[in-house]
Amino acid sequence: MGTNSVTKNELPTKKLNTVFLFWIISISVDPLLYYAIGIDDGEYYVNSQLILFLLAFYTVIILIRICFLVACPCSKRLCVFVLGQSCWDIFVYLKMMIFFVLILISDNSKTRAFKIAVILVTIYLIFYSTRIFRIYKLFTGKAKRIIGQIVINLVLYLYGGHLFGGIWYAFSVRKTMDRSDAYKNCVISQTGKNITKLLETLGGLNDVCQNETDSKSNEWGIFKDAFESGILEVNKNFLEKVFYCFRWGLQNLSGFGQNLEPSTSFLENAFVIVIAIYGVVMFTFFIGNMQMYIKDATKKWKEKEREKEEKKQEILEKWFPFRKLSEKLQKCIKEHQLKNKWKLKGDVDVENLLSNLPTDLGNNIKRELCLDLLQNVGRFRSWNEVSLVHVCDRLKPIVYAKRANIVRKGKPIDEMSIVLQGKLCTFSSKDTGSTSNVSRESRKDLLKEGDFCGEELVNWVQDEPSSSKKLISNRTIKALTKVEALVLRTDDLKDIYNQKAKVIQAFLRKRRIMISGRNGQTPPGELTDPEIVVEGINSSVLEIVVESGVECDEDEDEEKGFLSHFNSRFFS
């Protein structure tokens, strides 16, 4: 099957759009035929110039369609459709040609020409309706998107206003001429033809016949507005006529004809009924398609959001440290992700993950990842689990780019890093930093997941907690890959030690006022979760006791001896 072949239920999108454009132009010009009739000084008038313009327009449309079929090979179904539309245009073309010829040979009988126009317009209306229905079925069946059907319904709604406005204009002309004939018949019946002009000059006859017609003013029905606005006169601007009638059609379609007050005429009431039915049908189709569009859009949006969340979870599960977490904690992270719709830009890393999680959940992650690792740090080995939990809570996430220098030789050490993912390389004091040295030393001083660097900072802070000097590094640490780590900064480490010192001092103050009996004291303890505050110090943190038998009376030397023993027992 060739590339230009199309299945029975399928039309090329571009060609279908071209046909749709021709259709819009065609049906927007068709109702202009109604405006070819009018009133000139109380007599019927036919605008032959407008008819000639429409003839020229349809000639151009037919030629364009023929060129379209020749230049653009298309399916048999599309060819049949375009040929059908062309035949309709030829019919309209011949109809207007006959109309124009009949006007020319009517011996200037304006009444006869008007009757011919009414007959042809009626025939045109019937074929116009079938044409609109056929095109509507074609395009709504081929519109793959709901929005396409909404556009088609909206176009039909607008053109319905255009069409009914044109019909209303033509009926208004007929109604006006009927009322004019009724007035003339009244004059003739009152006086006779010979003295009509005399009595009109006197003015008395006008009053009599005018009062008779005014008594039946409701006979104007829905055409009263057209008569009073003066749009029926031939000297009225053509665009003003069209837009005035278009406004009338849209306004009454929108209100389903509720504001129309027709007379007792059968055709007038039938016209109002058709307007109401058309308005209801178009409104129903429009609302129905709009609901389908909203439902479809909502479904697509939910599907898109679901795919996004699944993609986020896939990215999250590929993150190496995530696999080390317990299933319960993994479930909590996923639930928080779905509930709060937090955004992950690119790959997951420890920094953007913890920044999107609440503090408690982030602390639990840091505890599960680093609690066991901290026990491998020299000075932290003697600390119990509660104290190490406090250290975990002080850890900060950080991400190092590839080849980034974490610490340079001769520069201050500000933090201790625990590697979660990635590789680091250290250079001793003998290294020059060249590429060859990196390769040679990486076999010896390579740090990977679970390793840590900067542990000398812990010893230095404990030995000199109040020193304002900086610890200087004797080696360079560089990231070989992208590195994710949790770091314990100098300020946080000092704060932990200062808090422990405050615990000791607080215990000594409380000890002076305690009731006798050291056996009733609580056993030695460490930092615990801050639950109760006593004099600015966490009372649960004050669980410290002397277990070595060191005598600690109120004497200052004894208190110093207790503090020295506690430090050596607690921090070593």
C-alpha cells in the first residue's frame, strides 16, 4: 500500500484541516444571500450587486477545490466528500444565476422578483440544513480530540446565530411589506383610488388607517425590532445589517428564544420553535463535549501525575543509601513523597532528599545510616547509643562534585565527613597532587561508602574545646566521583561537648542540695532525648553519677577531681 493511501476511517490531518477551512468560509458566506432583498421607499428591492459578488465567490471556491483535488492526491473518501461539496456549490451557483436572470426578465416587477427570491431562499434553507448535518457528522467523527468536537460545536453555534439572523432579516422584509400592503388596502377601502392622494394631503385618512393598524400592533411579533431599527432600508450599511442580525440570532439562541414574543402567525411561531430547539441542542452538545473534555483532561492529568510519581520512586529506589534503610522507613519516605508531592530535580542525593523531608523523618534516616558508622570513630566508641543519636541529629547532608577538593593540605579542617556514596582519595604530605600520584595513592588511601575522614577533628575538639585556633590538615582530600556525605561541623561538635560539660556542672550544683544517700543516685548515663527542662538544662540529660567511689564533697578540689575523673571516663 502506498504512502498516500488512507484507510476508510482515516483522513489525512492536513487535508482534513484544509477541507474544514473551506467549509468555514463557505457556510459563513452562504447566509449572506438573505441580505440580497430589502425595502426601498416602501417597495421591494433586490441587491443584484451582492448576488454578483456571491456568484464570483462561488466560482473561486469551485476552482480552488478542483485545484486541490488535482494537486493533492488523497483518499477516495476525501475525494468523494470534496466533489460533493463542489456539486453543492455548483447548485448554489446555478440557483443564483437563474435568480439573477429571472429578476432581469421580470419586466421590473419588484413584487414578482421578491416572490422568486422567497421561493429560492426556502429551497436553499432546506439544502443548507442537510449540508450542515452531513459536514458535522464527518468532522465530529474524525476529530480525535474532544477539544476538536468542542470547536466544531462552537462554530455551528456561531453560524446558527448567523443563519437565523439572516432568516429573521428576510422574514422581517416580508412582514414589513405585508403591513405596508395592509395600510394601502385600508386607504383604498376608505376613499377609493381617485381621492387617496387628496385625503393623504389633508392628513385625516392617515390618522384613521394608522389607528387601525396600531390596534393590531402585536401583529409585528418578533419583527418589530427590525422595523424600528431601520435595518431593512436599502440605504443602511451592509455590515451594520449583518452584525445587527448576527447579534439578534446569537442573543436569542443563548436564551433559547425565551424573550421572543411572536404573533399568531404559524410560520412565525414555527420559526421561534426552531430557534429554541436549535439553541437547546447546541447547548446540550456543547456542555456534553465540555464535560467529556474535562473528564478526559482530568484523566490524562492523573495519569501523568501517576507516571511522574512512579518515576520519582524509581529514581529514589536506585539511590544506593536508600537500599540500606529499613523497609518501614522506606515506606514512610514513599508515603511522604506521595502525600506532599515534593519535587526531585534530577537524580536523588542526600541533600535534596533530606531537604524535602520533615526533621524527624530526616533524623531517623541519618540515625539508620550513620549510627553504626559513628561507633568506628575512635573517640565515639565509648559513647552509648543515646549520645551517638544526638551526634547523628547534628549531621548535615552535603554533596561534593567530581574532582572537588574537600580539604586542602595546610588549610583548616572544619568538618568530619561520613561517606554515603562515592569515592574519595587522600594525598599524604609527600604527594604533589599530580595525576600519577592520584593513581598510585588511590590504592592505599581510597575512601568509599561507609568510610569517614576528618576524625582527627573529634580528638582536637575534645582536647581543646575552648580554643579559637583552627585544626590544620596535613593532607589533601579530593573527590574522585560525585560524593554524597553527612558531615559533622566544628561548631556542632563543640556544642555537643559543651552540652556535656553543662551536664556535669549542673549535676554538681544539684548534688549540693540532694538528700543524703549516694546509693539512691541514678547510674551513670549519657545525653538523652530532651524531654524535661530544669533551670535551662534538660533534666533527663542530668543522669550522671560517680560510680568509681571518688569522694566529691563540697570542697572545690574534690569537685575538680570528680570532673577530671568524669572526663577521662566519659570522653575517652
